[in-house]
Amino acid sequence: MSLDIDYYELLEVERTADEKTLKTAYRRLAMECHPDRNPGCDKSEAKFKAISEAYDILKDPQKRAAYDRFGKAAFENGGMGGAGARGGTGCGDFSDIFESFFGDAFGGGRQRGPVRGADLRYDLEISLEDAFHGRTTEIAIDVAAKCDDCDGTGAKPGTSTRRCNLCAGHGKVRAQQGFFVVERTCPTCHGRGEVIEDPCRKCRGEGRVDMRQTIEVTIPPGVDEGTRIRVAGKGEAGPNGAAAGDLYIFMHIARHKVFERDGTTLFCRAPISFTKAALGGEIEIPGPDGSKHNVSIPEGIQSGKQLRVRGAGMPVLQGRGRGDLVIQIDVETPTRLTARQKELLCEFRETETGEECPQSRGFFDKVKEFWDDLTE
């Protein structure tokens, strides 16, 4: 099998594969052809290196875009800092040239050093009650964590790194281009200033390995849809012992059977009988904390009328006080009546004068005037 083939074919995925699909395919193939599982097999070792190179390119959005457009030529002569750049002697990118001209005038240019690990996002759905009270929960995430075998150095246990001979430990090299001297990242150590001669077998010199971690998260009372909680240092570990990124947890509130929410205000729809709407009365509405609110219904209330209970809504996030509970009244017309109930309603209808429902009377008076105008 020739390993000089398309990176997508190496990983056995479609060109439209997302990040998760790429990682799954890489893990499966890496496990199959890892040198530790195939001792002495040169073919497996060669394939392992090839799929590692392919995954290293395709997992990076910028490198992947360059590969999709130009193929492996995008990484020749140090281009994009990809796999081919590790042995190349290219002239660097435009930002490196800009730094060589203006770096000293603007504070010395970009600082080279360990690359901080990537930040991670986690979407967490909780109930409205949890958002009201707050809670502590545990989440499990797959993350690139610091390698325990080499303690994140990337060097085989018992060995150490050495100073890069090409850049003398500075992480940068200079090259003459016509009248100018261009400074660029060292292609041998990639700006670290150190070289790993004997890489750790577990992490292959990266200083980090993929693993599942369980993280405890404290959710404060009052969180809303889209609230972001930052957990410092719980993102991906940086390569070769660099600092880890952060974990950002985005909150999503599950649909509730009784309440709808708008900020700190809770809304509740309460259907009532037409007799209670006419005569008035009282209804009992629960709160998200389990409390009970007795709400008075005034005589003659109409559908759509809103009643407000102050301070019975959601707590203010990282503040004091609570929002309101708003009850929208819907007057329900009965659909199942007994013979006696119909009899009583008929008696009531016979006593109606039109003054009982002024809105209804006003509307039909306007309708009558409209017809009269048409017939004149």
C-alpha cells in the first residue's frame, strides 16, 4: 500500500468529515497500526506516521483549508507550518517579514514561546428548577490532557530535551534576502528553542494524550439560556507542557410544563371558568421554589388580562432580588354542560339586557350602524 495518497483516504473519511469524525477515524486507525501493537512491522510503523501526519493537518482549520486548495504542495518549503515545514528552509510568511522590519519599533514583535492549549465548549441542559436554585453537577468530556508518562514534556521518561542547534535556543532564525535580513520561526524546533531527541511513546512527543475527564461544575442561581460559565485551566492541555486552555460551559434551560421565562420574569397561562371570571374568586399558582401563591381574580376579568405577583420570579444572576411572576388569564367557555346547567344558562340569557357585556353590545351596535349606512 502506497502511503503517499490523499489525507482523507488515509483516514478513510469523506472530504466533508467534521472534527469529531476525523478524531474518531484517527483514533481507530492509530490503535490498529500503533508500533506497540505491531512490533517489528515497518509497514505498520510507516502507516502510523502517515495517518498522524494526515490528522495533524486536517484537525487544524487553517491547514485543512490550505490542503483542500493546494494539496500537499501547501506545506512544502515550510508553508503553513505543517508537517513538511519541520524539515524545510522556507522564507517564512508575510507576518514574519513585517516583524523583522517593524518588530523593534512596536515592542519587539510577537512573543514566541509555548502555545497555550485550545479552549473547549460544552453545552449543558438543566431544568428551570436547577436554574432557580443553582446546583453542583459533574460533566464528562473528552480532552487532550497532559501526558502522565512524560509529565507533559514530550520526552521519553528518563530523558530530556536539548537546545536546538539551528536557532541556538532562541526559537527564531534569520536569513538574508537581498538587502534584508528576515527573521522567522525556527523550522526545527518550531519556536520552542528545544528539540526532543527521544519522544515519549505514549504521546509521541506532543506532551498530551486524549482522555476522558470528569469535571465538577457549580451552577449559580439565576442562570439563563446562553449563560456562559468559565472553568479556568480545564480546556485542552498545551503541547510540550504549555498551559491548558479554558472550558466554557453554555447553559440551556429545558422547556417547563408550567412556566415560560423572559430574563427574571416568569409567565404562566391560567385558564379559568367563565363563572369565576364573572363572579371573581381566587386561584393558586405554584412557584419554581415550591411555594404557593394565592392570586385574587377580580369580578368581570377578561381573557388576556395579566396579573402580576411581585418578587415571585427568577433570582437575579450574581445579584439581589427576584423578578416577577406574571399570570395571563384565559377565560374558558364550557364545552360539557349538564341539562340543569343549560337550563340555568337559558334562564340567565332571558334576563340579559346587554349591559352585562358592554364590549359585545358596543361591537354589534357598530355592526348595525354599518349595515344601516349601506342600505341608505
